[in-house]
Amino acid sequence: MADTTVATAARLNGVPLVNIAENLRVAFDNGRRLSAILREIVTLRRAAGKLAPSEYFYYRLWDPHLSLEEKRCFVGKQAQHLMHVACNDRHWYQTAADKILFHTIMAGAALPVPQVTAITQAGRRLRGALTLDQPDAIAAFLRDPANFPLFAKPAAGKYSLNVISADAYDPASDELILFGGARQPVPATAQSMAEGAGYVIQPRLRPAAEIEAKFGPCLWSVRLVVFIRPDGHYIRSAVAKIATGDNPADNYWRPGNMLGAIDLSSGRIVGAVRGTASQMTRDERHPDTGRPVIGFGVPHWSTLCGLAREAATVFPGIRTQSWDIAVTDQGPVPLEVNFGGDLNLAQLADGRGVLDDDYRAHLRQCGFRT
């Protein structure tokens, strides 16, 4: 499990991997020539976005409908890292990366956060939550029917790796019954939750009634990019992270999940995408229910945006913030803020690069030259 997690994290942190041969074939089928593709790859590698060859195909930039200037606006992983380092104060990194610290800060600012029932990191405490730092104590907690359904995430985790979304406990087999029906033994789960930085355990959030009625029980969140500037702060972009199937989280790397481009003025989804590179499709319907995604208005939109703006002021040292705010039956609930965050979500959902004049101005104010 640990080796698999490390490998997956390395893959998600790095430049995306794609099947170059397969993607070239798709580009050729759409009338592109190899010589023209190679020229564009070299040009975009040297541009401000520093796109790797695989990222050229990841974003389908061979598309003849995109101009070269539009393609220059796409940002790759390498450039993204440099931009975030320039914009954000490294001393603020742990306020976003440490889930227990983030929760403490948000609660101290009287902002809504998910209820936490327990943490499993030794030597830490969180007001209103149990500290369970021994496997036996964690196992006892997991065997209590009153604690379900629950959601648990590593306190120092990223990309929703190793999260646990459990519906119930089965005493006959001493197993957790996970969302979607899979099972996981309690002793091994408790042991892993006691290791390293431990876990944050909370009651599982339920999606807003409008979402559940049309698209099923998977929780959605909205990824909002917020810029902090000397003259104020504002929401730069918003993307719906649409969980599907049996996925325990809405992260886009999980197979089947979707992204919805959101119109900031109305909160309506104006485009939807699944997959990347040659597997990318533009979809209008949810795969689980067949209901149209495009045109759907995100519930509590004005409240959600107001909450993002208010929460952004609590982390002024992070000048490029990416917020994940859950759309729940109790209203919007912030889940986390990212120290810059992956820009690929907006670029995939919108079908255009983020590096426009506005983003370049933000980078210049932060001392970064494109």
C-alpha cells in the first residue's frame, strides 16, 4: 500500500504521462502533420508555460481550432511550481498542507468547516475531537455504529490518496463497508491510521439535495482560484469537481470523475469534460444518472462565493489560493485551501490556458517574470 501511494503521488506531482504514439495517431486523424506538431511542441516548451511534450498531448493542443497564441496560455507543471513559489510565502505552506492546523485556523476565524470527531496523530489535539493515537483505540472507534457514515483522510495527505469513505461496520467479518460496497478489515485499517501524521476523521458530508436528486449520492466540491492582491482579492475561476460511480472523492485523476466549467456570474455549468489527452470527451450528461450536467446551477452559489472571499483573507501569505468548497445539504463547507494548487483543472474544464493578461499581471505583482 505504501509503495503504491508513493508511486501514485509521484505521478500526480509530476508531468502527466500520456501514450505519445496513440495521441499522434489521433492528431494525424484530425489532419495535423508531424512537422507542424513538432514545431509547436518546441515553441511551447520555450514559452512561459514551459509545456512538456506530454502536456502538449494531455491538453490536446494539436487541435487546429486553437491558435498558437491560445496555446501559449497553457501552463505546465514545471512553470506552475515556479509561479506558486514566487506568489506564495513558504512560511504559510503548512497552514494549507496540515489538515489539523487548517481546521484550527478556520474554526478560530469562525468559518464553517466539517465536524471532526477524531484525529489519530499522537501529540496533537483538536477542540471537540478525540485523539486516538493507538491502533486499539482507533479500531474501537471504527467498530462503533454511531460513527457512521464516516470519511477519513490523512492529516498530511494530497490528492485524496488513502482516504476512507465508509458506510458502516460489519461485526460478523470485522470489516468496514466502504462507499460502493468494497470492504476493508478494521485491524489493518486502524494500524495504518495510527502511522505517520495520522488521520482526520469526520462524519461524511452529504451533497446538496439538488445534486443528490439529479446526480446521485457522491459529494461535489467547487475548486475556486482566488488571487490576493495589494488592492484586494477576487475569484479568478471556478470548476465543479464532479464525483461519479464508487469514487470516494471527487479528484479528477480518479477514473470516471468529471469537471464542469462554471460561469462565475451565474454559477451555471457551461461545459463538462471527462478524461485527458486522446481519452478526453466533452460530455453533457452524468454517467451515473444520464441527467444533463451543462446548464445545471450550483446550489448556494452566491453564498459559496462569499464564503471563498471571506476565507481568502485568513491566508494572506498565500497569494494564489485554490479552495475546495463542498456543496452540501447544509450549505457550502470549505474542505481545504491549496498552496497555489494544480492549474490543470481550470485548463481542462475551460479548454483554454490560464496565462492570460490578468494572470500575467498577478504574477508581475508577485515579482515573477513570465
